[in-house]
Amino acid sequence: MDVRVAIEICRDGVSLPAYSRRGDAGMDVRAAVDLVLEPGRTAVVPTGLRFAIPEGYEIQVRPRSGLSLHTPLRIPNAPGTIDAGYRDELGILMTNESPCPDGPGAAEAPLLTLDSKGGLPGRYLIRRGDRIAQIVLAEVPRMVFDVVDRVAGIGEDRGGGFGSTGR
């Protein structure tokens, strides 16, 4: 089922998000600017895109698996939620989980790119046009609460949480 989502390109030279392959759930989004992400730092990477999402839907921002495998860059709030009422530019929160280098010469550490392989720690240059995340459109039903005296008798109680099933 296709859902129409209005999109505005708010920076010059920005590409529309796109599915890489037929059947993909997520569309790749790209950086709209060059940005150096230092070890231990978090930054908002602009995408140059604004959306008008239909009510009853959200856009979820998720990591790209290859980026997570091959670099120490992470999306710390994954999945991020873009609500239907949000109209500002989509920015992707990214954290460089490389250890912070100490001592003289730390600022001269090599500058790596998203094409670097092996999860190397260091400073990362995110280049304009780099695929930095993926977005997924998801339907969001509204919750309506029924206040009850006890929930224990409703449905099945699986018992426990926080690792209780990993015996």
C-alpha cells in the first residue's frame, strides 16, 4: 500500500530519499552538509528535507546496518520518531563512539570516512551525499485507556522481564 507524503527540499543539491531495492522497508537518507564528527561527540546531521506526514503515521529514523557494522557511528535514539505535526528540517542524531584520544597530536588523528572499513576508531568526515540513515513510514494507532482495578487477569502473563526469558 502506498501512502502519499509531501516532501520539501530545503537545501540546494539534496537528493530525495530512495529505496535501494524492490521490497526494502527503509529509504536511504543522505547528509546535506560536510561535517567532522569527533570521537565521543554527538551531532545533528542535516538532511535538507522537510516532510508533511499524514496524521496517523510517523517516520522512523533507523541506522543503516553497514554503517553500524563498519564504523563506530551510531544513531543514539534509534528508532527516532518524526511526528506527523513536525515541519522543520529532518536532522539525524549521530554519535561517534570512538574512544576520545588523549595527549598531544589527538587533533591530528587521521580523518576517516564512511567508506572506511573495519570499525576503525577516530575522527569521521561525513560528506554531503553520504547515506547516513534510513527512514521507514509506520502507521501509528492512537491509544485509548480503559482504567481497571487489576491487569493480572487480562490475557496471559508471560512472567518477568529484563532478561527473565534467557534462562
